[in-house]
Amino acid sequence: MKVLSAVHAVLFDLDGTLIDSAMDLGGAGNDLRERRGLPALPLADFRPMTGAGARGMLGVALQITPEHAEFEALKDEYLAIYEARMTRLTRVFEDMAPVLDALDAAQLPWGIVTNKHSRFAVPVVDAAGLQHRSRVLVCGDTTPHAKPHPEPLFEAARRLGVDPARCLYVGDDLRDVQAGRAAGMGTVAAAWGYLGQGEPIEAWGADHLINFPAELLNLPGMT
């Protein structure tokens, strides 16, 4: 386990960690079904796969995998639908808001590293009111690689001027933990997130597993 003696910056995944976007991502999946005369699915069906983006949503909505001949065309259609509604219901997690306030009050810089492409991430971050608070935003198309590659985290640390070894990365997906570990950062698994349907969160190998955002403030090195 990596325990930081002093945390100099906190980096967050976006969907499922900082913001709850399942209603809009899943809603776009149901909009896609509606176009095909199919009934809406419970949004709870979409929620676990929200962190997998369009791939996960198409899997739930139409049982389509990337190997399907029409996958790319359906992905483009889904993303266009999502783009039209992506800020309708998406919000910062209620319990995350006071944590961000506490980080700001402590003058501890924080930022966002997401696999969401900037076409979607920038408007969502703006609509959530985080654009002037987050010290850095690294998107899925900011660097040549996406998570679980560590390069997006290295890029965020470079922009903050902070040693990666002094950063915590908080995320709700195995890829977040893999990227954080590869970057030499402390890793925090967020159990309130979407989590997916792969290995259980306890098996991800994160340095810390927290069930509620407020627990972040009590981790070693945060005070």
C-alpha cells in the first residue's frame, strides 16, 4: 500500500466519481431504443455500466458489442443523442460538494482526469460549475493515450507542477486504479460510483477504498 506523507494534489475521475451522469447517459440509451420502437429500460439497468461510456450504454440498450458490424454507426448515433442532452440531469454528487469546498478552503489543488473526450467533458464540467475550480482538466483526447495508461495522469501532474508521487487519484473504475498505480500516485477507489461488472472493487488493488466522499479528507497525508 502506498501511503503519502503529504498530499500536494488530488485528481478525480469525472463520471461516477465527481458527477452523477447516469441519468443522461442512460437516458440517451433509452432515447436510442425509442427510435427503434423499443420500450424504455429502468435507468438502474444502465447505471453499473455508465463508466464504460458509449460501449457500455450500447451493450445495455441494444446488446451490441464492439465486434458488431454496426457498432461504430450506432456509437456515433448514441453520442449525438447524448450530446444533445448531456447536461440535462447530470449533477455533482451531493456528498462530493462539501469535499471540494474543503479542498478549496485548504488551498489543496484538485483536478479532473477523465476518459470522456473534450467534446463532452468540457460542457459537462462547465454546466456542473467546476470549470473555474478544477485546476486542470485532462480528457480522453488530451494525450495520445487514455486510462489505464498513466500518461493522462502524468499530464495532469505536469500542468499542476506537482510530483506524481505526491498526488492522490480517486476513481470508480478498475482502469482508474491501474492508471494511478502506473503513474506512481496514491490510489483511492470510490465505492459510491458505477463500478462496472468486472472484478469487485476490493480486488482492484487500490491503496484506499472509501464508501463516502467525506472519507477522502481523513486519509493519510491529507492533513
